[in-house]
Amino acid sequence: MDLFYILLNYHTFPAHQLIYAEQPWTLQSRAILVEASSSPVLHLDQIEYKFFLELSWVHRLFQLYSNQNLCLASSYQRMIEFALRQQSD
């Protein structure tokens, strides 16, 4: 599964799940959803996944960006930029 797939289909997943993605974060990054984790990094099948966002944030951001007349790719890129800002805080 990749980040694009999760973001495109966010509405089909429970909002409480967490997204972890392989860095550098792009729409093609491998990504997973987990129920809960206190770790900022997960290792599965020799791949390092870093915490990206809570799926509930994707719901909120998509509502915000859908009012701005952006194409899906631009909305998803903004979500990546938001996650990067959250990581640096």
C-alpha cells in the first residue's frame, strides 16, 4: 500500500488509525495503517516506517482543502507538507 492509496481512500478506514510511511514522504511512499502505537518509528519487513499523521487529521485537512478548489494531488501534497511541519515541531 502507498501513501496515495491511503489518502485517496481515507474515508474507508477508521479515523482513529495512525498512518506510518517510509521516508522521504511522497505520494508513492510505502505506507501502513496501525491501530495504536507510541513509537515514532516502526520496522516491518526490513522497512522503516515513520509516523506520518493520525487519520483523523486527514479527515480534517481534506475538509479544509476541499473548500479551496484544489486538485487531489495538490491537496495530498499539502497534507505531506503539514505532516513535515508537525514532525519538526
